[in-house]
Amino acid sequence: MDFRTEVRTWLRSHLPDVPDPRTWERELGQAGWIGIGWPGDDGETYGNRRATLGEQVIWAEEYARSKAPARMGHIGENLLAPTLITYGTEEQKRRHLPPVARGEALWCQGYSEPGAGSDLAGIRTTATPDGTGAYAVTGQKIWTSLAQDADFCFVLARTDPRSTRHHGLSFLLLDMDQPGRIEVRPIRQLTGTSEFNEVFFDGARATETVGGEGNGWRVAMGLLALERGVSTLAQQIGFAEELDRVVAAAVASGAAEDPVIRARLVRQWAELDTMRRHALRTLGTTGDPGAPSVAKLLWGGWHQRLGELAVQVAGEAGAAGPEPWTARRPYELTPAQHLFLFSRADTIYGGSDEIQRNIIAERVLGLPREPR
Ligand SMILES: Cc1cc2nc3c(=O)[nH]c(=O)nc-3n(C[C@H](O)[C@H](O)[C@H](O)COP(=O)(O)OP(=O)(O)OC[C@H]3O[C@@H](n4cnc5c(N)ncnc54)[C@H](O)[C@@H]3O)c2cc1C
């Protein structure tokens, strides 16, 4: 059986009974579908399969095409794991990667703070050596996606109290199960649901750094390049599915006969094609300082415009909800409304559009640095 057939067969037989998101992660892990491309020593792998780049693309394509659920283990698999593979010690890779590959360990990302979002170097959370080789972490993080479910968190914190800006920061790993030392407060959104959180650390114990004490900025920036770039390839295929649905809705509602809507749909298609080529061209490349920012700028705006189109082509149904909103219950959204509202965040998370433009201006075009 070729690889694509194997993927399709597995997804087809498992998708009808997708359990809760956490169990789904374990099912994926048990079947060897997490960390499929991770390397290892002597033919071994820290994850599963040692799939080629082409096979990884096939898995991502088929997963998106099958309309399988969004992955709860995304942060561990696609952000933490490549970071550990690049900057971690052998011992750290052996300890942390297999539980992620089994779908057992869920991670969250503790970067942003009130006052340190775009300006990440303004981080004030501190990590003080506690005399046992570990650190006591104190401070507040915000917008921490999935922290309410995560088992572990990677945290950017200041280990040198006299340092400023991007100096003296460390990339720390900590266990989220520390009652009394870690408090997670979900942030209730306009929709009534809570995807992200405030996280308060009060002397939380972090046992290790990645990349060594004081090198956190380098590691954190390496991880952000992954968040903005290569890991978005699978997303493109999901985008193509979403665009297909918007086109079908436009045909069904008659909106496709409007020349302005037609032109906008065609533009979305052409831009998606460009994005896919950019993602493929830069797949696996490093050292191109503009590529991740270009990718982020392209897809963030594209997805927002698709969300706008999705509600527009639905006509009146795009504005009205199937359920009346009440203060007690989450707002019931149609898929088009969901796309519209949630895509507002696409130009913010992983670094806002303005920040991507600043990176391209300074590192690619050589324009003068922004005044501080
Ligand atoms: C859905 C979602 C999930 C997220 N998940 C996580 C997570 O899991 N972990 C985590 O750590 N963070 C997460 N974030 C936080 C995200 O990284 C920050 O929101 C983002 O970096 C922007 O920071 P901020 O919200 O503090 O806005 P600010 O930095 O206050 O920016 C406000 C506005 O000012 C603009 N601006 C700021 N500085 C400049 C400048 N120098 N030049 C021009 N314009 C500028 C920005 O572009 C923005 O429009 C998430 C955010 C969202 C929306």
C-alpha cells in the first residue's frame, strides 16, 4: 500500500468516531501519526516513522482534506518538538519527544505578557535559581492558548535580574501540575467560549532550560520562525477546503452571479496558489530572514478576507445566528460566522502584521531600524 492510501484508509476508518480531542491525540499517537518526520540517531527516531518530507506533506494534505478535527497537540508537535530537536540536549529530546509523539503530553506556549506582546523583549516574568539546580518562576503570562488543558509549558523568563530587553532571558520548561504555584484563568471571549488564558506563576518550579541560561531569546526566535513559516503548510490545504466551501455557498445563494463577488473569489484562489508555492519553495529552508514573515503576512490577511467573504456570500443568513444569544450560553455560530470571527485573530497571533513588516523592512530591505 502506498503512503497516501495508507493515510486515507486510516483516516477513513477512524474519523466517523472521533472521540474527545485529548483521546483523539492518543489515537493518533498510538497509530504513529505524530512526529512522523522527526529525526533520531542511527535510523532511530524520537517520534514515529521517519517519514520523508514528501510523506509529511501527504499526511498534512490528507488530514486537512479529511476535515479531521483541529489538533490539540499542535503546540507540542509543531513548535516545541522542532525547537528541542534544534536546541535541546540529547537527554531532553529523549525525555520530552516520545510522550508528545504518543499524544500523551500536551504543551502550551508562555511568551506573551501584559505589556510584552509585540515587544516580547519587555518580558518581566522572572526565573530565580532555587539552589537545587531548578528555577522559581514568578510572573504573569497572557493569551496562553490551551493552558487549561496543557500538561507542560515552555516559558520565556528573565533569569538575569539586572538584564534588559532580549539579554538575560531563558527558555524554560515546566510542569503545569503545580497547584498553588500556577493558576490558569480562562479568558472568556465574546463568543462565550475560552480558548486562551491568563497564567499566573508564583514560584513555579522549572527544572530545565533549553539552549542554556541566558540564551532564551535565540531559542524563542527560532521557535517563532517555525510558528510563522513551515508549520503553516498543512494550514494551506485546510484553507483550500474552506475556499471550496465558500465558493459552493456563493453558488448556492446566487452571490456568485455578482461580478464583484466573483472577482474576489478568483482573487482568493490566485492568492492561495501563490501562498502554497511560497510555502513549498521555502519548505525546510532556514536562513532566509524574510520567508517566515512573508508567509505570515500572506496567509493572515488572506484568511481574514475569506472570513469576510464567507458571511457576505451567505446573505442574510450570514448575519443572523441559528440561536439567540444569552448571557449563560456560548453563542452558537454558523461555520461562516465562526470563520469570520476567529480569523480576526490571524493578523495578531504569532506576531502581528505590523511586526512582520518591521522585520522585513529591517532585515530584508535594510531600512533604518525603528526608533525606540
Ligand atoms: C488567537 C491568539 C492566540 C494566542 N496564543 C498565544 C499563546 O499561546 N502564547 C503566547 O505567548 N501568546 C499568544 N498570543 C498572543 C500574541 O502573540 C500577541 O497577541 C501578539 O504578539 C500581539 O501582542 P499584544 O496582544 O500584546 O498587542 P500589542 O503588542 O500591544 O500591539 C497592539 C497593536 O500595536 C501594533 N504594534 C505594536 N508594536 C508595533 C510596532 N513596533 N510597530 C508598528 N505597530 C506596532 C500591533 O501590530 C497591534 O496592532 C495569542 C494571540 C491570539 C490572538
